[in-house]
Amino acid sequence: MKRISMKILFLIFAFSITSICVYADMGDMGYFGGISEGTNLPKTIEKYVPVKPLKTRVMRYKEMVYISGEPIEFEGTIKVTKNDDVIDTKESGSYNEKYVISAKNLEKNSTLDRTINFTTSFYYVDGDFKKQIVRDSAVSSWTEKIVIDDVTYTLDDTFSIYSLTGVEDITPGVSYYDTSVSYEARFLSSNNETITIKTEGSVYGYDQPWSKVESGKLTMDIIGPKDRMQVTLNPSLEAKKTMYYDKTSPFPISFDGTYNQRLEREASLKYNITTNHPELTRSQMENSIMISTAKQIEKLPIPAGLDFLDSNPANEHMKKLYSMEIMTEIPHKSMELEAITRGEFIKAICLAMNMDTSKYQVTSKNKNSMKVIFGDVLPDNPLYPYIMTAYNAKLIKGVGDVFKVSQPITRQEALCILIRVIGLEKIGKLENSVTPFKDDNMISPWARKAILAGYKLGIIEEKEGNLEPRKWLSKIDASTIIDNLINYLREDISGYYRLIQ
């Protein structure tokens, strides 16, 4: 009996992990101060035609190497292999990571070959409205050889150490992470010299459906028998989706145009040599390199039946959300005046943040075994998968033993959920208890922090200086604030992480 109970507990835990977590795609740059082209965000079609995640990714790669006393650009590939499926099923454990870098500089007749293997241990930590993963990586093997002109530099792994540790904060819709990097690599040259490279710093970033960024702040010391060089490195990698309207040219066609998404990627590395080296030019002392990739385009469904909104200021917001399949209700003219319910708003947020609802899809076989948390959201309710996904992701709590799924949502309730889904409530720390809105006295105490955060981030807009926090949120206004959130996640948030434009 005890053994069966343990199995049940394990399955419950595994079920909760896989239905909550959207893990950050970290490590694409390799932790040595270089940059790679990274990988694209998933296409919309992959929701319908799933693509199996690759265990091994091979990407274009660039790195500046300073070991010879001058900065030399190497270009080639980085091969990243992670066997991290265990994260989906266990509360703690370990997995293997492997990074293989092969790069050249033909002009200098130079090569770089590096292979490093990590055993990464992890454990989960629960938090309010979020979940965290703590990771610690230990090197299991490390080989490296650099050839510049006629000199070969070979890593002495006996006297080389590498420390890699990080934390990932998994909020309902966005994963944020910060990884500390510290290593000391000792090289023996073919002309019998010892060179030591010491590097310290952080690699941090986020991952969500509309953009992802990985950036670093590293300081590298290259210590030779006669000289010492110090370099600051700012690598950055961004992938994002941008949206634009493509008007159709032929007159006799059944639609005016389509919304398209561009999948874009760009990586950049800025470096600055901070020690004095008169033999180097200004461009050698401080410079940058980049990797740009070709953009991919995807067509989105054509929004139809929304002509009644042509004169409405929120017309474009609503059409975009229908094209992205975030708004799914059959369009009708009274939508301009209707309030959106609590359940409908949660569904739209789940769709906007691409939250995985598959674990709560109800079938005739599992209907009677599905968990019920709220008395007014039973498995036969069409909103059940979305409400349960949001609850399991710690996005919502409900009101007692019900969710009030059919009750119109107030503006302050909706705005709090909007900020909570991206995990940025802390930005709304109040120096005093007053917000910038004229109707500040109408804001409930529990909503102040999130509303101020949304205002500071530029997501929450005022109406002639007022917030109207207790007013029901209309479907039209809901389309505006959700589209504003998506635009923030496409473009604005990345500016805080990119270190070079």
C-alpha cells in the first residue's frame, strides 16, 4: 500500500511540473563569452503540428580570442547537447550537458577546438505565484586547443576549474534566469609558456512566447609570463516575433489582407580591453561583432466578421487578437458594449501566453477523474482547461471555493492578472501609497502594487488621467490591454536585457 501511495505522489508531482513549467532555452551562447545565432521561437503552426524538441542543436558561432596578445575573431559552430528530460518528471536530480565549439580564422591560419561536458544538478523551490529551479553544473571533462599562426595553446585540465550555477524563476507566462560563471583555464603553449585565463560574470535572460533574450556581463583576465590583459565582454542574443499587416493587391479577392509574423534573430558581442596596450589600434581595443540570420515569415489566420469595428479605436487590437487566435468568440456587434467575464479573460491570457492546457483537456474517458477546484468550473465547462491551467500555474486563486467564472471582470482584477502572468509585480513597489491616477482612491489595496508596476512598464494606459479600476472591463478594452501586453513582450522588455543595439 505504501509503495502504491509513493507512486501516486510521484505521478501527481510529475503531472504538476509538466503542466506548469515553460523552461528557458538557456546556454545557446556557450558560457565562454562568444555568441551564436541561437534558435527561433516556435511557429504558430507548431501548436497544431508539433515539432519534437531537438536534444542537439548546431548553430553558427563567433568568439573573440585574446590569448596571443591581440583580439582575433573566430567563426564556426557550437554544438549544444542537453539530456534534461528529467526536469519534467522529478523534483530534483541531474542531467548531462555538452558544448562543442569548432571555429577558425582563415586570415590568421588559426583554429579553436573546445569540448566541455557538465553534469548539472537541479532542484525545485516553490514560491507564491511562481516556481524556481536552482541548478549547479560540475565539469566532467574539458578539452581545448587553440592554434594561432605557428603557436599551439593546449588546455591543462589538471589545473583548470569551472563553476557554473544559476536560478530560473518560472512565472506563469515567462521564465527569467541568472547564471553565475567563473572559470580559470591554464594553457601550455608550444613555445613553453603558461597562459592563464580567468573569467567571471553573469549570463541572464528570459524566455516567453513573443521574445527571448540571453545576455552576459563577463570580465576576462589573460595572464601571460610578460603581460596581462583585461577584457570586458557583453554578449547578447535575441529572438523575437514581430507582426505586420500585408494588404492584398488583387481587387477581386475575398479578403483585404493578412497579418504576418516575422521570426527574427540577432546576436552581438561588444568587447573592451581595459588595460593599456600601445601596440593595439583603437578598433582592436574596443569593438563589436554580430551574427544576423535570415528572417522567417508565417501567415496568420484571416480575421473575419469584424467590419462593425471599423470606426472603433480598438479595431486593430481586436483584429490582431482574432488573427492570433487569442480572441475566439464568434464576432457580433454587441461585443462593443459587452463586458468580458472572468473565465473569458483567463482563456484569452492562457492563449496569449501559449500556456499548455493539454493536461486538462476533457474526454469521455477521463471526465470523471478530472480534478475539481472550483464549484462553478466543472470538467464539462468549456473554460475548464484554461481555468485549471491558470490555477495550476499559480496565476489565479479564485474566491473561496468558486471562481465566479461567469461574472464580469473588473479592470483592476484584469490588470493584476496581466502583471502577474509576467511575474513583474515587484516593479510596483510603492514609495508611498499613492498611484499617479486621478481616481487613485478607488484602487483596492491588493491591486496597487501590480497596477503601479503596469504603469511603470507602460502596459497600463490611463483614460484622461483615470484608471476606472472598479469598472467592468469591456471586450474591446480587453483586446487593447492584451495586445499592449504582447507588444511589450515582443519589443520593450528586451531593451532592458540587450547590451548593444
